[in-house]
Amino acid sequence: SEEMKAVCDEKAAITKRDYAEALMEMQIIALGYTDAFVRTNGNVINVTVLSEDGHSAQQSNEISYLVMSTWKEAKKVSVDFQGGS
């Protein structure tokens, strides 16, 4: 019975994390980027952004701020841009 509860709790935590990652991806795309991929590793959030227009430090800071201000558990955000120049 305790094992079943632990499995259900873990499944709920994974579902919650997956939902939060998908929501963050949509919010980043809403900023005008082609696509975004968000993955968590504990309190570290890794963001990969597809941008045909290149990137700047300001854009990276904007994404980091968005993540840190909306994701309570985030302690560190890593932003990587792919595509463009």
C-alpha cells in the first residue's frame, strides 16, 4: 500500500513537472521565438530556444527572468539558442 502511494505521488510529480515545462515552452514561444524546449534537472532549468533571428544577451536575460519569475523552484536557468546567426 505504501509502495503504491509512493508510485502515485511520483507519477503526479512527473505530470506536474511535464505540464510546467510545456507551459513555459508556450510562454517563451509567445515572446516571438520559433520554438522552445524546456527541461528541468532539480532546481536547474535548461532552455533551448530555436530562433532564426539570432540572439542577444538581452534576449537571454528576458527568458531567464521569465523562468525565474514564474517558476518558484528555479534556482538556476541556462538558456541556449539554436539556429539563426
